[in-house]
Amino acid sequence: MKAQDGIYLDGAWRPAASQDVIEVVNPADEQVIARVPAGNAVDVDAAVRAARAALPGWAATPPAERATRLTALRDVLAARKGEIAETVTAELGAPPAFAQVVHAGLPIAVAGSYAELAATHSFEEKVGNSTVYQEPIGVVAAITPWNYPLHQIVAKVAPALAAGCTVVLKPAEDTPLTAQLFAEAAHEAGVPAGVLNLVTGLGPVAGQALAEHPGVDLVSFTGSTAVGRQIAATAGAAIKKVALELGGKSANVILPSADLARAVNAGVANVMSNSGQTCSAWTRMLVHRDQYDEAVELAAAAAAKYGDRIGPVVNAKQQARVRGYIEKGVAEGARLVAGGPESPREQGYFVSPTVFADVTPEMTIAQEEIFGPVLALLRYEDEEDALRIANGTVYGLAGAVWAGDEAEAVAFARRMDTGQVDINGGRFNPLAPFGGYKQSGVGRELGAHGLAEYLQTKSLQF
């Protein structure tokens, strides 16, 4: 797609107040492919004012009509699926097939789910002598990351619109073209002027201005725990609601009764997906001591198959960060059995699919989110030891449990301090709530639980 040279404000593309620009770089070849405005606080203020002006009308719009606009949005996204995939490949480096199925396909399904929810959700109920209403919370600041650029936008904007909220969207600076395409799709779908506004810009400038703005009622942010902490502090000063989807260090627990080869291969695939740039990736594989050596061999062999199948990481800074963690793992005594810190290509921000064995729970690579194609294998003595290791980080976003008996896996999963657990390779469900325990965040996305984040409650007594 051709980049827009303005911000999307009150239903039209308009020149930004800021003259600064962001260069969009293709991480596969390091070439600049576009330039977009680096919006500032003036642009953010204009966008919030437009959203506030549009709020009464959109909030009063019947849910059935909001559902119609969301259905139209889903249909436009579906019609432009090929363009979406090409855009994500260009600015994120995702392999074309993965971009088509996941980066383009998943957001279409999520948009459709919220069209249905807007039409079927009950926004009022009788409770004794009271009528309880669910009303839109107001103006939403949606601050989204680069790793799944369109999915993260749709996961915030679609439920906000279904609830009757208006939105100011600030996408990650690495992937603004996908956000522009989304704004174009919303316009084509007939979303009214001011209901969705888009300001491209840098996090410390546009993102901070948006989080601080007194006209914003809720800040929905996906990104690092460090930035989420800053946003929570800023919002807390104004007693402003936040929804935070943050970091993860998810455990993939393989119990002795599991099909070891299936569990290990699925675990490696999960970590290598999207070049390891997935907050819910199972980056710690926990294996019983009696099966550990076999698991290491299986994981190393599986990782070797991904050498030319994964794309680059998003930028040079991220490449250096991931390679630094790999060097840290070696320095702390972990055993490298696949990959390593050396870049596999001369051009592009590529990182070798990497597997570490002999990782202990206190090592940095077992505690901190790396956000790259790096897997750590840890051994455990018994089930209680596995649980202690699995729960032994500040994160609690996702995880997996494998066992020969499903009930055994469920019993273990129920004791994990994490928001979502896959049992024996269970498929991702876009209707199930997604979000974390502990420092992995506050609130939930997707499905009815995601819609609830954008609603507030009023009761009338009779």
C-alpha cells in the first residue's frame, strides 16, 4: 500500500501538526519503504477532541447498527486480505504464508466475533428492583505493538466500537502502514467521523501524550512490562482505567506420560513462530529428568529445520537485544545445542533459531522475556518441582501442559499462575479471554471478556 502522509482525524486524512517523520524499514533487507508523520501532543489533542465530539452520537447508536458497521469492517478487511499480508510482510518481515493466515486471517475472525457480540450482547438486565445498564466507558486510547500489528489493533478497536466507545489509535512506530490500512478499511466500512482516529508517532511523544490526556477515559496498551508500568502510573494519577497486556515467560510443561516427540516438536514450533516475537510463546520447556536428554536431542533437531523458514526480528535494536540474551545464556553456563548469537545472514535483522539446554531456573534466559527465537530447556525432578519452576517468574501470561491423560494435564494447569494454558496442543480460540496474571498485565482481551473492558455499569433502583 502507499503510505498516507497525514493522520486520520475526524473522518479524513489531514496534515499532522508535527513536521517530523518516521522512516518505515523492511527488516528483511534494511531498506526504507515509507515515511509517515511522527505525530506530537498537538495531533493527539486534536484526535482526542474529535473522539470526544463523536462519543455521544456513537454511544447512542443502537447496538444493531454498531454491529452492522463492524460486519462491514470485517468484510473490507477480508476483501483486502492479500494487501494486508503484503503490508505486514514488508514492514514486519513475516513470511508471506504466515502473514496471510495469521496476521491477516486472525483479525478478520476477531472483527467478525465482535460484530456478532454487538448484536447479541445484553447491555441491560433486571436485578431485583434494579435495572442494570452497561454503558460505554468513553474515549479509548489504543496503543498497540508491532509484533501482531493488525490483530492487536482489531483486538482493541473492535470491542471498543462494539461497546459504543470512540477511539484514538497510536500504533507502534515500526508498523504504521498496517494501521493506516486499518483506518482506510474503517472509513470504507462507514464508521462515522471521529469514532476512530489514528495518530502515528513515537511512544515517548504521542503515546505519552495520549496516556496523559484528560479527555481519555481508558488506556488499552499492549507492550513491554516496563512501559506498561509507566502507563499505569500515569493513568493512576488521574484515576483512569487501564487494560494492560504485557510480557510473558510461559512454561511448556511436558509431564512424563505425554507423547514426548509431539510435545517437543509443537513446543519448538510455538517458540519459532513469528520469529519468537510472541508474548505468549512457550519459551521455557520443562521436561522430567528421565526424558530430558531425549527432549534436548528432539528440540535441537526440530530447531535446525527452521533456519530458513523464519523471518527477521523487527529492527536492529531487537536483533541486538536477542543476540545479547543468547550471549548472556552462554556466559551463565547454559549449553547451546542449536543456533547461537551469530547472524545467519549478511543483510536483514535475522537471528538463528536457538535452543539452550542445561538451563536452571535462576538464569537470566529463564527469567526475562527475550522476544526472539530462543528456547530454554529446564529439567525437573517431580510434579511439584515442575510447578515451582513454572510459577517461578514475575510473569503469568500463557503456558502449555502435555500428558497422556487429559485430566492429569488439566489438574496441573489449574495450579499454574497464568491466564491461559493450552492442553495437549489445544487450538487458539479467538473467543476465549486472553490476558495475564502477575506482571503480565491487567484485564482481558477477546470475546465477551474483552468487550467488558470497555463497558461501565450503572444501576437504577425502582
